[in-house]
Amino acid sequence: MKRTLLGALLAGVLATVSAAPAAGSPAPDADTAATAATSGITFADSWKPPLSTRGRYIVDADGNRFKLKSANWQGAQGSWSGSGDIDVAANHHDSEKSDQMPLGLDRAPISTILSDFHELGINSIRLPFSNELLHDQRPVSDAAVAANPRLRGKTPLQVFDAVVDATTAEGFAVVLNNHTNTSRFCCGLDGNERWNTGQSSAQWEDDWLFLTKRYKDNKRVVGADLYNEVRRTITADANWGWGDGHDWWAASQRLGDRLLTEANPDLLVVVEGINWQGIPADGLPHWRPTLEPARTLSHTLVASNKLVYSAHFYGYTGPNHTGATGTGETHDWRYQELSRDELFATLKRQAFFVASETGQHYTAPLWISEFGIGADETDPRARAWFGNFVDYLIANDTDFAYWPLVGFTGHGRWKLLDYDTEGKRSGILDGGDWRTADWNRLIAAPGKTGPVPTGRHWNMLNLDHADAVQSLRVRSQGDWDSGARKGVCPDGQRISGVSHRDGHSLCTDAGAPGLSAPAAAFTVVTDERYVQQGDWASGYTKLQCPQDQFMAGYSIRGQAVSGVLCVSASHALPTTGRTVWFDRGDNRPAGNPGGEFASGNYKGQCSVDEYAAGIAFTGAWAKGSTPDALLCRKL
């Protein structure tokens, strides 16, 4: 959505804490659609669900690149401003009263709207919703669906069902986006700052499980965008990895795993970075973290090929600027005030690094799920920002979703398509819109197409506050070290590196894809019974895997090593190796493959052509039985 950043001002805390309009949904690429049209293939046949990821790319079921070229069909998340009579249109954002439905259903038939989406060249839709919508049993008014009379008498959720069905039947991919708790326009100090501001985390998870199960059989519902623009409340920030009730990393990690294991294993899980932290006032710390925390603490899902990271960018906001004007405005730079080179460097630092830096634990597709600008924008700096931003999307072949897609003629000018009360369309397709040239070149830009090879995976485990058992096979066997915190790599990966303290480790399949046996047994090692081929850490306790097994996990109690989990290999493993000590400093291969996985801690890591066969520690005075060495052996 185009946000007018609600200037919430409470207890002296000024400003909207958001990065502007919510936007975007994933879409197939224009070249693919054009090729399909000329060859007689329907748009729906031009890609095959479900979607997954390979490195920095999203791919379809055949392994072909599916670039999300999307836009946000907003409305079902709510449009009410939060004050005044909710039944009065003037009290809704841009006076566009959505009635908890995607905008436009009162003005044009769904078939007409979807035809116009095709004309835009998009292949996917980001479809925002509120939690309130899911529980509202009141039927929508006849006037709210005047152009779609078959929707009369339906609840907002039933209307949402009809929109999902019609959109996917046209071949579009749909990414569901939990935009707000309550049905009001986002984003500021509005009670929707976090996934659990206006509701419990348990309710948030239950709602997601309900909705994803509801659409499980519709394979073109391809993704779950877990929450929109997580940001500060009046009194507290969301955080990334603190282990408390405001920990967005932990909440999104937990829900992502639950969706894949309890609801729909085919979904992409979309995690947006933190949109705002701190009090936006000169002299006080404040910033827009976006995805920067993922560089040292990324997500590892039980299906490691299902994670997509996302971020939002608007020219009038900035890396340290909320976007407020006048009251609540700070003297920080807006994105549109940065030079082209400064802008590009900032974009890479904040978000684009996750896709541009391959072979890291945080490497994932990046979806810019909101960006946009008004057709009535006259500020040359804002217009230049939009052109530069489109240039950067094109140069990086980045997946995107414009915000917003649909609106009402004469009510704000950010939308791509407007409809008047008679259903007549205007907007970017109909001439006189300065954004058209940038939009057209973005949609038509060349990029990676066709098959994407399967590459090596790097993932990290974090045992700071809870288990990180990311192997479905091991999960199915129950608790293998009761009372300890346990970390296990996703199926098919092995432990490559371990931190000296705090329970961080690095997983990979690099150098040995398919290392684990098809129905691999695993062994829990808690003593030295399997130590062989000599004493590789004299004076230290050694937990070593049996012959022809490799380390896929380990457990700790406090900071102390408790056990090692070993998995059977698909073939005989060499026994020649070396001891990698890291009790007095880092000991990693050149170039630190996989990235920084335990910032501020010593780390040991085997080379890409090695596997970890054991871990050593000592309970000597002041040592604490923390990991001190790895036994690394040639693959």
C-alpha cells in the first residue's frame, strides 16, 4: 500500500515507524508469458507449481527459474485509518473503503481486473490479509461487491477464497501476506506493529496454520509472507535473536517450520527483515535494520530450499528515516536524497547482499515485496530515486512486488490501476503516467531463465535459546538428548563448523551431496567408546562418530558439550584426518566458506573436502567443557 506513514505520536514518541506502503506479490516473467502466448501454451501452463529455491533463485517444480514479477492487491488487510466512523469512506486511507476485501470488487468484475493484471505483465500477486478478517462472520454488504454479485452474502474470508480461486485459475502465483492483526491501514503506531501486538503469538500461528491448510490443495498458492513491516511499538523494539517474546527471528523460524511440517510442505516461507528499531528523534538511536541481522543469524528451515527473504523500500523513507515530514521528522537522509552510488551501496548493505553474495549461510532469493511511488509525484529527487531503484532491480535481476496494484480513480495516485464508480480503468496502462517507461523496462528486463542448477547449501544452527533440530528424519525419532539444547543439520547436510561458545554451528552439503545413506540410521554419542585411529586430542574428552558415520548434530547443556549425533554415510568414509583447534582463536579455511556464523566467538571449521567426525572438550578448571576442537577427515 502507499502509506502516508501514520504520524502516531504517543508519549512524546513521534513518527510512523514504517518503511511506507506495503506492496507486492510474486509473478512469472514477461518473457515466459510472451513465449507461452506465441507457442499456444496458456499462461497457467508456462510454469509448474510448487515453487522452491536454488541458491539465490526461486524455481518451479521443473527446476526452471520463476522470477516473482508481482504487485500487491491490497484491501483485505483493512483500510480504516483508525479514527472516526468506520462506515464512512473518508475515514479510510485515501477514502478507499475496502470492507476487508481486495479493492475494486465493487467497481469491476474479477475477470476484468485479472485481465488487466495480465496486461501489466505480472505473474504473481502478493495478497495481504488481516487476522481480524479470518474471524469476521458478518456478510459483506451488497454495495461492497456490486460488480461481483455472486459474492453477495459471503463473509470477508469467503470473498478472499473467491479471489484466491479466481486469481490462481488465471495462472497467477499467489503469496499470502499477513499484513495486520486488526483490519486497519498499516503502518505506524497502530496496534499492528508486531505479529503479537494485538494478539498472542499462539493465535498468530494458529491463524496461519488454518489459512495454509485451507489452501493446501491449490498449488498456485505458493507462499506465506509471515508478517508485514515488523517495527517498534511505543515502548519496545522487535529484535532478531534475543529469545524473548519480541524476537522476530525466533518467531518466524518457529512458524516457518510449523507451516512446512504441519500444514503445507510445498509453501515458500517469506521472511521480511525488521522495518524499524529505536525512537525516531534526533540524538536518539534509531534505524531500519531490514535484513542486516541475517548476515550473522539467518534462518534454517526444516526444508532449506523454502526460504525467501524480503524487504521494502520507498524513496521518502531512509536507512535512519521513518518517512515522516514535519512533526516527528529527523535530520537523517531519505533514500531519495542519496546519490545513485550511495543508494546502491545502502541497498546492498541492507538487503540485496542475501542474493548477491552466494555460498553463504544467509544466501537466499530476495523479494522486494514493496516499493512504489505516486503518478502525481513532481519532486525530481523522488522521480530520480524511482528510476535508480528500477535500475538496481534490473541490474541484480531481483524479484519484486509493486505497491499498490488497485485503487479508486481520484483517490491517491500510487496505484498501477484505478477504477471509477462505473468500472472504467485508468492508470499506468492508459497513457499520461510518467512511471510507465520505468515499469515497462522493469517488466521486460532480461534476466536468468530456464533451468537453475542445484548448488551447494550452507546453513547455520543457533542453540542460544532453544533446540534447532532441522532434520525431519531426526525429528521423527523423538528427543535424542533430553534436557539438552540440540542442533541438527537439515537432512542431507553435515556439520562443517562449530563455535567455542553459545551453540552456533555451520551445516553444508558442499563437496559431498548425497553423503547420507537413503534410510540413514543415526547414533547418539555421549562417551569415548568410538574413539579410534589414535588419540587426536590428548587430554581432552572426545566424542567421535562410529566408522562410516559423520557429525550431523550436537547437543549442549548450558555451554558444555553433551552429545554428538552421527548419521550413516552412503559409502565408506576415509579415516585420515586432522584436529582443528579453536579454543584460542578462529581456525577456518581460507575465505571463511559459508560466512560468519558465530560473531564474536572463536570458531573451528573443516574444509569443504572434509567431514566432521568428532568433537573434543575438557572440563578442566575455567574450561567449562565447551567445544575446543573438531576431528576433520577427508571425504
